[in-house]
Amino acid sequence: MKLPSSLRDELKKPLGLLISDDDVNKEKILKHVSPNSYIITVGDRTTERMIDFGLIPSLQIIDGQEKRKKRSFTPKLDNLTLLTCENPAAEITSQSIEIIKKAFGLTAPVRITVEGEEDLLVIPVCINAPENSIVLYGQPNEGLVVVKINPEIRNKTQKLLNLME
């Protein structure tokens, strides 16, 4: 499914609470995360930051890029299940949706490496994540978005997915 240009502005709005880049720290994140939260990160920098804070995301989705530039991804973790999928820029493929669904059924932590771009995968993640999960993703040049999964977020992201072509 491709992102229509009519949706681009809508997707620039954070789906949840925006913490400005200068204010992102472990304490601020922990206010939104309980010890048994299923934490999901979408994005290389976001995933790296959480691991640096000692918060190991249950599901990590990366693409080896930051702001469309290749970057090296350093955190190596033990007992990590690795999955891959293809997802071109400005698209959400059915393969990526299936891999995300599969990841939720595996023992955490799971890392999905995307060939292409992972930005829009926040949408199927929010639709399929376990209730009360916490999704963290970067808002370019602004900060970190924290989304708590509930029926309202599921409905909103399902509507966005339905509007894709």
C-alpha cells in the first residue's frame, strides 16, 4: 500500500505524546513504561537510545538509516530473534505487516531489519501490538513520540492504513 500525498501532513502529527529531543532521558521514558510493558521501538536512533538507557525493547524495527542516510547500528544483544522484510519508502507492504504480526508471537526481544524504510511501520505496529504496549518512535527534528496502545490508537491507525492506496 502506498502513502497518498493527501496523508503526508496527517502523518507528520505525532500519534502520542511528543518529548522534545532536549528532554529525552531515561526518567521521562520510565514515566510511561511499567516494568512489564511490552516496549516497541521503530527507528534506529530510537532503538539505540532505549538500549543505551538499559530499556531493552521487546520489538525493535530498524532500517540502518537515519533521516534517509545510512548509519551503523551498534547495539548487539544476546538472545535476539532476527527477522527481515522488504518495505520501500512511503509504503507498507503486506510482507512487513505479516512479519510484524509474527514478531508479536515470538519470545522477546525481536529485531526486524527492514530493507527499505521503516517509518510507516508504526501504523501496522499500533494496529497489531498487544494492549497497553508502549510504542516509541522519532519525530524528525522534534523528538521522541510515546504511544500507549489502546482501542482509540488502534482505530486511528487502522483508519490511516485504510486510506492508503
